[in-house]
Amino acid sequence: MSLDFVARNWYLFAMLVGIILLLAMDPIRRRGTGIRSVSPLEFPRLTRDPHIVLDVSEPAEFKKGHLPESLNVPLKKLDQEIARLDKHKNKTVLVTCRSGNRSASAARALIKQGFEHVYTLEGGLLAWEKENLPVHRG
């Protein structure tokens, strides 16, 4: 790769650097919050302990597909429903959504409310489906 190519296409390299920074920011942002993530294949080790799966997707998304035995509390309503979840504070809580973006916000909110064992599902339902794991519909 010559410097001339880089000079002519500087905007492509600027976008590449921006994308790399965005990808690197998520783990850095999560590091200080106490949020831990787990891959779909690591999930079974969490189910050995008392746990709940909290899906923060919108109801229409939840009906299209969700992890087995998951509880649907849309992210928009999480603050209103937090009292209902209080009884699960000592359990492992796996937070998920369609792609894994909203689950980080929900996990931060749960940690602020005193939940200690909070995990997000890396890649959300999309990653779960990619591994051909069971999905419930309806």
C-alpha cells in the first residue's frame, strides 16, 4: 500500500479509524460499570445458579422470537417495572434484546438498582439464533 493511495483515499481511512474506535468503545464503556457479557454458548454455565432471562425488546419483537423462559420487560418500561423485578436481585440476571444494544442500557439500570449478578447476551437474539439455539415464538 503506497502513501499516495492513502493520501487519495484519506476519507476511507478516516472512516475505518472511526469504526474501529466505535467498536473499541463498547468494551471500554462496559468495563467500569460492572456489566459482564456472555456468549450464547457460555449461557448454560449461568443457568446452574438461580437465574432469570430478561428480554428488553419491544413486545412485537418478543413475539417474533425470544430465548426460552424469558421475561419481557421493554427497555422503555424498565424503570416502572423495577419493583416487580426486585425479588430477583440475588439471582443471576441475563439481559437480552434483539441485537444486544438495548441490553447494555438495561444492565446498567439494574446494577444501579442493586442487582449484583447481571450479564448481557453478546449479540442478543441474533447471535443466539446464529448458534441454532432454541427460540420460542409467540
